[in-house]
Amino acid sequence: MAFDFVRSSLTGLTLSLAAFAGAAQASDLPSRKAAPAAPIPPSITWIDAAISIKGVTDYNFRGISQTDRKPAIQGGVELQFYDNLFYIGVWGSNVDLATNPPAEVDFTAGIRPKFGPVSFDFGVIQYYYPGEKRFIDSLGVIWTPRNTDFTEVVGKVSYNWDDKVVVGANVFHAWDWLGTGAAGTYASATAKYNLPFIEGLSVSGEFGRYWLGTTNTNIAFPVPIRLPDYNYWNVGVSYTYKNLTADVRYHDTNLSKTECFTLTSDPRGISRGNAGGGFTSNWCNPTVVGTLSFDITASSIGIFAPAK
């Protein structure tokens, strides 16, 4: 019996060692696991179109009403290339200005490089006012240039902190501001804070300064006019739901009513001045502007599918 027990134990030990050896040899064989998947390169939207439609209670441009304090309908289309690195666009709005054009039409082009949370925008804007006429009053006094079209070069930078806070700085320069021959440089700082308790709700503001030069007598007015520099600021709250954004914003400047008239040639101010009441304008006064806008991109509705 003892012999049988020893033989049985030796047999079990031999089988265990064989199994262990087989497992060890198997571990040396190449693994049959699937190779890790190759990283998928990010998709690229080679071309896209951004469409914007907006209604405003007053078209306020850097603190000055462009619609005589009346509402405006605005809209634009921007073609974007290579994930919005390059862009060209057109934008328009009805206006009510001294030269009486039916609209303002802006043409834009530029490049928007992005490095992580830092974004840049370098471009050019051509402001075009079709069908305008030089304003000359009943006394034969010239109040506006023949043509107020002008071009600006643009530089912008912004920093996005976790989609909570966005701060930015902007510079715009025109060498022939509103066709007057005077240089115009506008620089501003902006900030936006996305409120944490309601998705889509944010507060934002801007503070800027406009440096303006002296008009050129060869192309604008019979005598040179030193245009006033001024400060401009706005602050407001906006709410975005899907493609719709509602915004209420306070705008103001440090321009006096007389300085405002110098920059605008407000026809009502001309009438008041000729009647002995002083050449003044209310187009630069403090104002609250309401805006409702609709924005959409072609890729979001499947018109331009990203390249794989």
C-alpha cells in the first residue's frame, strides 16, 4: 500500500511539473492579442459657411448710432476654409446716415490661427456705402466727404480659460477714416464670463479708445478739421439657446454732443445749428440696445461633411 501511495504521489508531481513547463513555454510564444488600433487623425472641415441673421433696436458702432436710433436688420455669410483658419465674408445692415446710403456692406477676409486656448485673427475689412451722396445744405455748406467708404486692417487676440472666461484685445486701423483723409485707430479690451448656474447665460463688456487724426482738405472739407479722440465702453448680458442668442447691452462714450456732431454731421444737428440752436448730435448718447440673432454653420446641418 505504501509503495502504491508513493508511486501515486510521484505521478501527480510529474504531471504538475509538466503542466507548469507547458505553461512557461506558452508564455514565451508571441501573444495572439490584437495589435493596438492606429490613432485616428482628427477630421478636418475643409470648407464651411457661417450664416448670421440679426435684429437690433439700434445699430451702434463703437458708441455711435448708425441708424438715427432706429432698428436695423443685419445679416452675413462667411466662408471658412481648413477648420476656419482662413475666411472671407460679406455682411450688411440698413443705415440712416448723413450721406443717405440705403445700406452698409462690409467685405472681410483674414486668417485665424489658434494655439490651444489662444486664438488670433488678422484680417481686413472694407466698409462700403452704396448710393451715398455728399451732404450740402441749403446754404451751400459742405458737411460730408464725397465718399465715406474706407478700409481697416484688423488684429485680434483672445484667451479662453476652460470655456468659463474669455479675455481679448483688438486693434483696428484705417488710414482714410470715412473718406476724410484722417487716420483712425481703435483699440479695445474685452472680457466675457459664462455664468455657472445657467448654461448659455453670460456677461461681457468692452472698453476701447478711438484715436482720430485731421481731415485732408484735398479730399474731404475746404478746411482741415481735427477730429476728437474718444473713449467707448459697453456692458451687457446675453443668453444663447441652440442657434438663438438674445443680448441686452448698455453703450456709452465720453463725447460731448458737439464732438458727436463733428464726427457724424447729423442732419438734425445741421438744422438746429442753422436755426441758431447749436450744431449738436444725440447719436453718441448713452443707450441700451437689444439684439436677437440666429447663427448657424453649414457643417452643422450636414452640408459640408468633414474629411476623414
